[in-house]
Amino acid sequence: MISMKNIRKVYNTGKVSFEALRDINLEVEDNEYIAIVGPSGSGKSTLMNLIGCLDTPSDGEYYLSGRKVDSLTANELAGVRNREVGFVFQAFNLLPYASAYENVELPLLFSGMRSKKRKKRVVDLLNRVGLGEKLQNKPTEMSGGEMQRVAIARALGNDPKLILADEPTGNLDTKSGAEIIKIFDELWETGHTVIVITHDMNIANHCQRTIKLKDGMIYNGNGFPVKKQTASAAGLN
């Protein structure tokens, strides 16, 4: 599903350049369940932004489902994000004055789904995450765990193959966090590729494979940087 070759990301801020990622070579197969871990400033969020087509690399090649995406236009990238990637963020990113139904419906409106099909899809998704009785509740009327479940339902709106979750349990208590991870387990079991960015090694150990970042590079289990090979070939687990 994902193939990154010699990826580098540099941010230029006036006279200063900052290399956020370097020598990233990564392969992710369909229906893998992966954790990306590392200390603050290691490049985790930058890598997620590149994988999710929220940003483009400075150098290197990125293929998503066989399509070279690093050279796509802004409109083409927006289409990829809408159809092929579902995002789940630590801060939920819900519209505060919209109902659960309206929050989940929003990406379906953008994709042009017809009204009857859209209504069924929204209800089915909220039922799937256990919120079928809270269609009209607003985020201000929900717990953190419930808001994150709405966010997951929204991410699934256009049935993307890839789910990207950035610290999805970071704002939740232990019980709610476990419920969210259970949903990711079920998504993986039903064929999705799930990539979770986390500081929590309990969550990382729950995944099939762990990718370790430090100083913008992928490191193997012995603490050595991985260069010119895929993460899977390096035996990261």
C-alpha cells in the first residue's frame, strides 16, 4: 500500500532550514497494523502528514496504492485524502456546534454522496462505533471517548483503506482509550490498514509492527539508523 523511497523533508523558516525527516525508506503492506513511536521532535507527525498526503516531501518518492503521490497537485492530493485516507486526531477536530450526525456527514457531502445513501451511511457508521442513540448529540454533550468514536466514524465515511491515527488516546482515560484501541483492532480485522502514532508503548506493543523514529530517521531494534532498505526488511517489531 505504501512505498517511501529516500524521503527527506526540510522546512525553511527564513534563513534557517530544519531537516525534519531524512533517509526514510518504508514499505507498508495492505492490512498491516503499525505503530510509529519516538520522542517529541523525532518526526512522527511529519511522517504522518506525508503518509496522509497533508504535506509533500522535499526529496524522494512516495507511492500510495501504486500511485506516485509526491508530484500530485493540491486538488489531486485533496481527492486522495477524501477517498483513500481516514484521519483520527488527538484533539478530535469535531465541529463543536454540529451534532454527531452532522460531523460524520460532512466528508460525505464533500464527496457528493446522494442524500438517501448518505443518511444510511452516517447512521450505520455511528451504530458501528456504538453511538446509534446519540445521533443528535453535540460534542459538548459527549465524553472524550464518545467524541473520539464520532471522529472514527467520520474517518470511515468514504470507506478508506488506510486509517491514520495521531495519538488517538492522548486525551482519554485508560478505559476510554482501551475502547478506542478495540475499534482499531476491529478495523484491522475487517481489512483496513491502520497506522497509529503514539507515545504509549502499551499501544505500540499491541500492533503488528513498530517503527521507531529518532532525529528524523527510522531506527532498528538495536538503535542503529535504517538506511536504503525498507522498514520491514530491517526487522522492526
